Amino acid sequence: MLIIYCSAYAQNLTDISGVITNTQAQPVAGATVTLLNTNYNTVSNAKGEFRINKIPAGNYVMHISNVAYAERNTTINVSGKGMLFNIKLKDANNQLDEVIVTAQKREEEVQQVPVSISTLSAKQVQAYHLQNLKEITGIVPNLYSAGPGDNRNVTGVRGIVTTSYDPAVTTYIDGVNQFSLDTYIPQLFDVERIEVLRGPQGTLYGRNAMGGVINVITKQPSNQTSGFAEIEFNNTKFDKQHFFLGNYYLKFLASQKLTLTLNVKNYENRNNGPFQLSSSPAEALSNPFKVNQNATTKMIDNIFNASLSANYTGSNFNFTSVSSYQENYRYYIDPIDGDFAPIDAVSLINNYGGSWNKVKVGTQEFRFSSPASSQSPLKWTAGLYGFYRYSPTKTGTHFGADAAAVGSPISNFTSINTNIERNYGAAAFGQVVYTINPQWDITAGLRYDVEHKKEEVKGEFQPDGGDVMVTQADTSSKANFRAFTPKLTVAYHLTENNNLFATYSRGFRAGGISQLGTDPVHQPPLYAYKPEYSDNYEIGSKNSFLHKRLRLNISAFYTLVNNAQVPTLVLPDAITITKNAGKLNSKGIEAELAATLLKGLDLDYNFGYTHARYTDLVVASNGDALNLKGNHQVYTPEITSMLALQYAYGLGGPQNVQLIARGEWRYLGNQYFDLANQIEQKAYSLFNARIGVSTKNFDLFLWGRNLANKKYIDYAYDFGASHLGNPKTYGVSLGAKF
């Protein structure tokens, strides 16, 4: 990129303008010009001209992006009057983008951030044909995500996995913490960027970022009218699940310094058939995509998320406020099969009216940071975070005529479990980055969390056709938790394009309150389990070569987990008990390679290896203590590997017509789905392909996934109920941009 500027008289506020052209000196219209970490941005006109007025003096990073060209960043010094920039952009098919991320809650070029980060741009989300967050499995090194078919994803990174409704990997969507698996939205639509931060991120992201953070940014509103619509047809009808997702924005530019953004998301998920689980792995594989259940129903799952963000950028500090409200109401109209077999053994009932099974969450974050124009070697971020969650659940477990098959001594009754959970907490956090000299900088951070939980339980017994009898009177318990999560990183910039870093960070997953069983005589009804902690050590290297045509990032990590929270499903009680039952050791390596081999020919290869074993693990089994020391962590493939090759041939013209062909190979190593390591999925490969045409205003693609029609266990409960990954699927997608 060639930049020429001139300055006259130094003043406090400066106007900047310029012309954006391509390498053939033709003007580039519709290029977005942004000064990072400010509200200053504009779009180039038909002549490639742009202008931003009244900018305070200081150093800024200017980011220029256009769908047909490689994204570019450059540092500028704003001083004087009438500054002029002449900027040349290179064809997107000639070099890799300079990607901007918000991993440290400020906009930065990803290769300069000393954190292991995988990024997926809007073009890559489309290229991978991603429709659900779980589909980044295999793309991101050492990440595995799956679900039992109800759009509740279980996600793990580097052997740190989600084993309860309190996640181990935190998801943020448009700056809002998706607090629990109840209220987050996994579907992907009109995405601008996905960032996946691997390893503990507790300092800036909090309580449940032990494994990492998935940060989803959808397309934001601008001062130009635009829209996006997509329709898709495929060849399969192997389930009856469908959904509606809406994402609505209202943005108010109060001034150059202050913006207010209201965002509302609603997600209506319906399943008009059975829960897509077979009773065992053998049954799932021998009769793929067929279920034999005696109780089917319709699932109603409504999620509502709303947030209000205020963003102020000043000369002395930046300020951000994010307020959110999240709600989920989920129930089955009729009882749903709980044994996943044709016998009348277990079914679940949760349709007890709108006062039950409706989760509500409120969050608030205030964040201050150093201004973008600051020329100080010290950059800082500090803030406060708070939340409140109310979760009243009422679930009936009905034992039918065949209840003896699951160990119940009696039949034809319903065990009703009422659980009301309230928890709230607050945190103070801060992080500083100090640049010692152009080669060395240090990042230090600290977060302090406090959390209070209260839980009330009640047990009832109702024989079929009879009256409800109380078996466990209302019982409540309280627990309090506190945690410090520090972080220290040392980074060495060998050159502008070669960076090394070493990090220590601590992870924290909040404790909770759990039942021990349904026998109040011989067991206490409630007890508190402790928070789970991890210590993570990591070294990494980020490198760009050949004038940004080749990028190679590698890292190695070692993680120790104490007080591991282990949930166990107890049958026939049909309740989940969580205990601090062990210690975990996880270590591994990661590599990400991206290259532009020839004009239009791109290669991506990602690799991850995780060795995650329990160094101490004792669980209950039929009244006895079972020692599982040395066993593999669940939901953790030993290897994740992905190779993608894409060729784009440009036909040119005002519509920027491109013909695109793409092929992918994904490989997942051996993994287990239960702590006893009895349910195993051997290593397997998946092959995907895509071919079509892309223009300025529309895209038309023919695609295929799992082309070899590999049958594999995607998710399994520890008692054996299993869900297969999707079969061979192909279809046509048509997207319009206006």
C-alpha cells in the first residue's frame, strides 16, 4: 500500500480525505474506511473518494475493506490541516486479508495480538457453508462441538469441555455474553466475522471462559441502505426440525463521539418429531437416521435476546456500556421419550405452564479504555460486569408399564422435580499492555469475580390417575464463590511480520448447588460443589511471509485443571448430580496455515493435537466408588485436521463476477463420550465440496457435505443414547445482497 500525506498547520481537530484505487489506478467505490477503536468511519464514493471530518490529533490505525480487495491496515499520524491519503488496494485473490479482531475488547490486527485466535470472515463462513456454530468443529484446531439434535451445543477446546448448562467455552454474540446453554443462539445468519480464542480468557471475559471464547459478530448497520436474503434447498428430510431467526438493529449516531445501538434477536425453534437419539451407539449405526420411540411430541423453543450498547470515543478515554436481557421458554407439548426405545419405560414432562421452564438472564458491562489517539506506550482496559439469572424448572419423569427395564421397582407413576435457581454476581477486571520498545511488550490482567447462588428443590410423587404426594418438602440452599483470574503475556516482535509470545493464564468456572438423589432420608437434599480452576501455560508464534501471501501460526499449551466438575446422570431417578471429582492434565500443539498459491488459488490447513487425561477421577457407580484415573477426557478428539483448497476465477465487469470451486477434507481422531471411556468413536474423515458463481449482488452455489456418506457418532450421553452426525447432504443456495 502506498500512502502519501501532506500537513499544514497543527490544530486540535483535523479533516482527512483521500482516494482509494486498485493496482490499475481505477477508483474503488464502496470501500469502508474506519479508524479503529473510534466511531470515525465512512465509505468511498464512485470516484473512490472518502472524507472524515474533525479528528483529534494522534496516532490511529486506518482499516480499509472492500469485498473485492484484500483488507488493509496502516498506522497514520493525524496532525495538521487538510491531510490527504492516496491508497492502493490489491485484489483479494492476490494476497491474504489483514484481519481485525476484538479479542482483547479493542480492535486490533489479529497477527499482532499475542493470543491463539482462529478467525472466519463473512466470505469464509459462506465458503464453509456454516449454518450452526457447532460446524466450526475441525476448522478450528482442537475444538469440538456437537449436540443431541435439539440445537443445544456442547463445546470443548483443548480438552476443556462443557458438561453442564454452565458452559466451559463462553460465546459472545455482538458483544453480549450468551450466559448459558438455555439462552444462546447457535444458528449463524448474516455473519460478519467469527473469532475463536483458544485457552482461558477469564481476565476480560469472565467466569466460564476456561476453554476459550467464541466471539460472533453479525453485520452491523451503517448509514447506507443494505440487506441480505438467502434461500436454500437440500435433498434430505431426515428430521422435522425447523426454525426462524430474526436479527434487528437500530443505530443512532448521536455525534462523532457517541453511538447508541439497539439490537433484538428472536429465535423460534420447532421440532415436530421425536428427539433424534437412538438408545445406543450400536443401534444408531445399524439403523442410521431411524428412531423407534413410543412417545413423540412437538418441541416449542423460543429465545428472545435484546441489548442496548453505548459507545463513546473521546480524547482522554473510550467508554462502552452493554446492557442485555435474555429469555428462553422451552417445553414439549406432550411427554417426550426418555429411554429412546419402543418400550414404555421413561418419558419426560415439562409442560407445566408459562411460570415454569422459562429462564431469564440480565447482564450489564461497563468498560473504559485508553483512547485510540493516545501516543502513550501504555494501553489499558478496565471495567465492571454484573448478571442476574432466574431459572424455575419443573420436570416430571414418568415411569410407564415397562419401568422395570430401567431399574424402577414400581411402574405407572410420575416423579416430579421442581428446581428454582437464582444466581447473581459481579466482577471487576482490568488489563494493561505496555510497549517497552518496538520489539517487546507485556500484557498483564486481573479479574475478581463474586457470585451468589440460591436453589430451592421440591420432590413429588403422582401415581397415574391419582393425587400428587410430596416426597421432599421445599428445601433451599445457598452458596457463595469468589475467584481471582490473573494473566501475564510477554510478546517479542522479531519483525513486523514475525511475532513470538508466552502466556500464563488462569481459568475459572463457577461452582454451584446440586442434588445428591431423590432419597431425602439417607442423603442431604442439596450440597454445594466448588468452582473449577485451571492453570494454562502457552507459547506461540505468528508469522506472515511472501508479502502476506503466506501465514503460519503455531502454538503449544499445557493445562492443569483442579476441582474438575463431573456431572453424572442417575437412573432411574433421572436427575443429574454434579461433584468436584478429579484433576485433569491437557497438553498439545496447534498449527494454522493459509496461503495464496497462485492468483485466485487459496489453501488453508489447520491441525490440532490434544492429550487430555484425568490424573485423578473417582465417580460413583451402582453405590460403589469407581476409579477412572488415566481415562481420556470426553468430547475431545485427539486430532483435528482440516485441508481446504479453493479456486476463484474472476470474469471482471461491474458486477465483479467470479467462478468459485472448493474442496474440503476434515479429519477427527479417536474420542470418547463417557468418563468410563466405554462409548468411543474411532477416527473418521469428512469430505465437502462447493461450486458456483458470486457477483456483487447475488451468489448461486451447488454444495455437498459428507460426500462419502460416513456414519459416525456425533454426540452420546454417558448412559448410551446416541446421535449421528449428518449424512450425505447436497443442495443449492441462492443469496441476494442489496
